[in-house]
Amino acid sequence: MTIEKKLQVAVDKELHEFLCDNIDKLNDEWFAGLTKSEGVYGSDDQAVIDVLKEQNKDFHVRFCELFDPESPLSYELFEEWIVEISKDEQHLMTPIDDIIDEFNRTETLYLELLDGFVAEHDLCGKETLSYTRKITSAFNQIIVWFTRENAKQAEFKLVAQQAMILELSTPVISLTPDVALLPLVGDIDTNRAKYMMDNVLEQCAKLSVEYLILDLSGVVIIDTMVAHRIFNIINSLRLLGVETILSGIRPEIAQTATQLGIGFNVKTTHSLKAAVERYILK
């Protein structure tokens, strides 16, 4: 190793030690300059604040290691941290632009800290530029990485929420050992109708019911595709030995079904009350 290279390694080590020595200062300055906003940055819950500080300190520990000339690791240091933060419920409730702003503000803190190190060691412009580029490049890569992972986790959460909404929107309620109720409320789109097919058949088989009251009093509009899916559900239930009773069909829906030539060929009642009286209170 040349003398010039040895001198460079020595400076690198000093910078690494300098950054490590200032981790607590970086963390305190970051939190002191934090602007209250939505999500995790606006929380007044001390437990959330303590976790946020610990998460931020963990970031600094990992970031400083990027400047250790003896460390073989690089951005692999951030994989666990990025995945953990992107899954964190508090961060998922925080606008992504606010999180990116905090990354940028943290980058500024490092550049200001570097200015102090450069002045103290009287480094040349080339060395200063090299360290500056290393900081900015690292933050750019971390931001891109985090943004992708955050979007992925947000998508996972959205899919899970949609699945829960679908499940709650098509509840099969056991009324007696032989009779169950499926009350439908609101719009029934193709996706909901498809889920309804799978869920209703499974639940009716599980409950071993003989009658399913399908109440449509809370449904205002049913298009052709949804009407056909309901028709298929009724036929599939018939194959399982389950008789379907339609209750509460609105006049406009009955008229639409007739115009479309869709005949459900099932027992009907004008209201849920009438269905209960006929099949449960009989």
C-alpha cells in the first residue's frame, strides 16, 4: 500500500470515528428539528416517540458503518432496517413525502457535520467532494430502496383491508341450525359478487344449513353481470341441498331482472321480516 493510500485510509478511519462519536448528537438534532405532521412525526404518544428515536438512532449506526474502511458490508446494512420501518404501522400511516423530507433533512445534518470535519482536518477539495458524493449517493439509494419497499407494504396492507371488507360485506349469519341469513347492503360490483360466490358456498356447507335467506333490501342497483352471479350462487347452493329465499327485492331490481330475462326461480318474500316469520317463526 502506498503512503498516499495509507494516509487516505487513516483519514477514512478518523471520519468513521468522528461520525460514530456524533450519533447521539445527530439523533438529538434531528428530533429537535422535527416538524409536527401527520403520522408518526405528529404523534404525542411517548411510547411512539421513544420507538421513533430508537429507529432513527439505529439508522445512524448503520449509516456511519458505510464509512468504515475496514467493513466489508455496504448497503446490506440497511436491508433489515428498511424492511422493518416500511412494515411499521406508524410509518405506514405517514405520507411518503413527509418521510422523504426527513431523509433529506437527515442528509443535510450529515453534510453539515462533514463540513466541521473538513475544516478541522483541512481537507482538500477533492477529498471533500468524494465524501460529499458518498453521503448524497448513499441517501439517494436508501430513499429509492425505502420508497419501493414502502409501496410494496402499503399494497400488502391495502389488499388485506380489501379482503377484510369483502368478508365483512358478505356475512353468512346462522339464525337457526337450519336457516342462515346473508344480508347484502350497498353496491355489488363484480369483485364483490365473485367473492360472495366462494364465501357463501363455503359458509353454508360449514354451517350445514338447509335454507339461506338472501336479503336484497339494502341493494339499490344490480347490473347484468352481478345478477347472473347471484343466479349462479343460487344454483350452486341448490346442488349443495340449500334452498335460497330472496327477500326485499326492490321494484326497480325486479323490473331490471325481468327486462334482462333473468329468472331466479326461487321463493321470494317482500321483506326480511316476512322471510323470518315464514321460515323461522313458523
